[in-house]
Amino acid sequence: MEQIHIDFPIRSEIQGASEPCVMALGFFDGVHLGHQEIIKRAKAIADRKKLKLAVMTFFPHPSSVIPKGPKVTHYLTPLPVKAEIFEQLGVDLMYVVEFNEQVAKIPHDQFTDAYLCGLNVQHAVAGFDYKYGFKGKGTMEQLTLDSRGRFAVTTVSKLEKHEQKVGSTLLRELISTGRVEKVNDYLGKEYEMVGQMNGYGKTIEVKIDPAYFLPCSGSYEVTVSYQGFRAKGVCEISSQAANDQLKIRLFHESLLGHDEPVVVAWNNFIADFEMHDFHAQANMLDVRL
């Protein structure tokens, strides 16, 4: 998969070298089941039309640049992890738009001209709630108008599970309240983090990208995967802990390594050792989940 990073304005050589493609649009944090449906739909169209499959994402998250509203500064899938997942899903081209104040102010029709038509998009695919352009005035209905017949548009309907919209916001809510065991329903797998392990005996440390979205304070059952081996352990998260390092106590002395690549999967919440009124269990009985 080829990664292409785009500044503002798009360089003419990038536009000139762009291949005809079917493009999936979105931020895709987590690449959850809803995101996967968008990419699978785009891939089916690309295969049928014999075109490249492209994905356009942004970095950083637009909320970190737009003045109003909550900010997303930590990610379920930091950019390198997101790229690996895209490649596994069969994506050929990954366009990463540097989101800044200039990009935020581009009117929706000009965004379409520069970032879709300018990159040789033949068919655009996005979720029903995708927004683009200044103040998010571009909607999927507007995209059909802005295309002016230059490319086709497919809108992917809302995906729901347990009467909840599958979305990154829901996943962050589950993780931030400790309900990591619920993530698999919406992500299609357990919440995972990749990192580098240093381990001795029953205690290991895993250095992770500080951009990862960490669960709330508490103690968690985790699984560490390393060179085909899997080991269970307990990871404690506290407000004082470094946000780029996980300390894990294994149940057995089964892993040793120095800067070895590992994957940490978050299995279950065990306890809130900071005793914040069991905040991580506050919504455990929500019947919708």
C-alpha cells in the first residue's frame, strides 16, 4: 500500500500522478465494524470497475483544530496502526491530509474539486453522517451535487448493534469507563495496542505510542502476544502513570524480551484501585450494551 501525505494546497505533481480510484472517506479511528463496511463496499466497487482502492483520512483529528466542541487528541488507532489495518483490508492508496486551519476553511465545493476530482476519484464511498468542508456544510447529499456528475457517490447506512450506533465515539466511551470487554461487539476484536516489550520474570514493560487512547484508571486483565505466544497478566492504569508505557504483571514467567514487538489486548476490567466510586462500573448494567 502506498501512503501519500497531502499538505495545503495539494501539490500539482501529486494531482498529476494520481491514479483513477474508488475512494473511501472518513477519519476511521479504530477502523471499527462500521468503518470496515465502508471500506468493503468501496473495495467491491473498485474490484468491479478494475480501479485502485483508496482511503482518505486526516491527521490530526479535525476536532483538535476546530475551536468549538470536544477535542480528540488520543486515538484508538494511531496513524501507523491505522495504515497497517488499511493494508490488511486491501487498500492500495492511503491519502493522509494534514488537517489545519486552512483545510478547515475550505468550502465544501472547493474541497470536492481539489481533494476528490483533483485526485482522480471515480467513485466516492462514505458513511451516512460524513461531513466535509467549512463548518461541515458538506453532507453526503451535498457531495452528489458537488460531484456534478464527475464521479459516482455511494452512501453507507448506519450500522447498529445492541441498539447502539457503531462508532468511534461509542468505543471511546466504553474504554474511558473501563468497559473494555464490550469493545469486541463494535470493533470486531478486542481493543489492542502494539508496542515494544522489555521483560524479566513475571514483570514486563511495554512501550506504546503516547497517542493511544488509554482506558480509565484501574486494573485490567490483558493478553500479551509475542512471536506466536500468548500470556495473561494484569495491567494497572493510574492517572500518575506515564502515557507511553504499560507495566504488566504476568500470571506465569513466560515472556522475556528486549525491545521485542508485542500486542497487548485488553480483556476485562478487574477493579478501580483509586476508588473513584467505582466509576468504571457505573454503566455496566445498561441494557443497551
